[in-house]
Amino acid sequence: MLELAEAKLNVVTAISNNDDEESVAHLLHSQGCNIIFRALNLQLLTEFLSRYDLEIIVIYSKEFLTTSHIEELLINSSSTKFCRTITWS
């Protein structure tokens, strides 16, 4: 019987707080997600997204990206999806 492997999600984290980013990255990794980049700032995120034409999900914190940043990033990378994290503390 042929089993098809589940497609892994290509994920980029863009989270301001290091502890929160580490927790989210650990959770994503434990669920089999492929973390392809950890953005340290908006400039690095913008450069990364402009270089790659992959279907990517960016998990971000509200402190890292604003709605206007996201709108700007979507102009150049339409295959990217954005998902905001929830703060537990």
C-alpha cells in the first residue's frame, strides 16, 4: 500500500519576544512544520520573502508587524499567508 507523506508547511517566524518565538518554534517543530526562516527584524523578513517564491506562512507577533507592513509585503509575495500569534502572558 502506498502512503502519501503529508506536505510540510513552510513557516517563517516573525516574533519580537525571544521566549515567545522559542515556544512557538518548538510547537511548530513538534507538529512537523518546516521552519525555513526566523526573522529578526522587518528588513530581514522583507529580503527573505523577496528572494523566495514558495508558499509560506508567516507567524508574527503584533509588535513585529502592523497591518500596513503586511499589506506592503503582500504586494511582492502573494503566495505568503500571515497568522498572528496569541500572547499567553
